[in-house]
Amino acid sequence: MVETMTWPSDDVLLDLLNSTPIVGGVAQDLLADPAEARDWLRQRGGDGSPEERDAVRQVRDTLQGVVRGDRPVSDLAPFLEGATYRPAVSKRGVEWSLDAPPGRATSVRVLLAWDALERTRPGRLRPCANTECGLFLLDRSKTNRARWCSMAVCGNRMKARRHYQRTQRPPAGAC
């Protein structure tokens, strides 16, 4: 499949990484249902085919492991096999075309977005510090110190938990 390439979006990358939220302590997969996955993929520029769904889920699972540090970057290489990125000059300037095997254009675009992010803003994409969350965040802060996917949810929970633990300890020297 050949398509004119628009620069991959950080939002699509983050949406894909966060498509496996933990709800009530149970991991969910927002792409497990074929109809929901088709809609999800089409909303993000994909074709929604079963092949695309399978490829995107495999890339997501591998990329989550890479971002968490559980898997080596080299595990992403098979997903790029057969993909090429070609330039062409037009009246508007240089345009890039992505040629990817059937059903894999979206997964290749996600990997291009991840690579661009790692090159331009290394260390900004990371898992939420709330180990019960399972989501990822893209730290857009100036100080690069964001820890939670949501300050209102995870940040508040973690701070409340630490406060509770501090207040429940007996005072130093008490028996």
C-alpha cells in the first residue's frame, strides 16, 4: 500500500499505547473487539481491516515492552520489514510516501512516531508511575518531571496513599 505520508502524530502513538487500560484491577484491550478496533483504526487514519488490527496490536504490545524497558528495541525490527519511505518533489516541496505491506501502514506510522519522539524528545515517553495504572504519558512539561498519566487521577491517588502511609506510622520513639 502506498500512501502520502503526513508526519506521524504523538497523539496516535499515545492513544495506541494507552489502548490497554487497567480498570478495576483488570487489564482491558480497547482493540479486542473487531468492530470497536475497526472504528478506532479508521478514526486514526487506518483502513480498519482485520490484518491492520492484528498488526497494530502486535506493535502496541511490543512497543509497550520497549517503553517500559522490558524488551529490547531490536524487537521492533520485524514490524518494519517490507516498509519503505520514499521522497518526491512537488510544487509544495518534498513529500514522502510510505509503502508498507497490506495492513501494516498504521503500525509502521506508529513506529515512525515513536522513533521521531525518541530522537527529538528522548525520555519524554514513559509509563505512569502508578503501578496499578498501566497507562503511558508524554511529558510535555519544561522540567521533564511528570510522573503520572493524570495528575487528577493517578497523581492524586499516589499522593493520598503516601499521605495516609505517613499518618498511620507510629511517631519515632513510640513503643
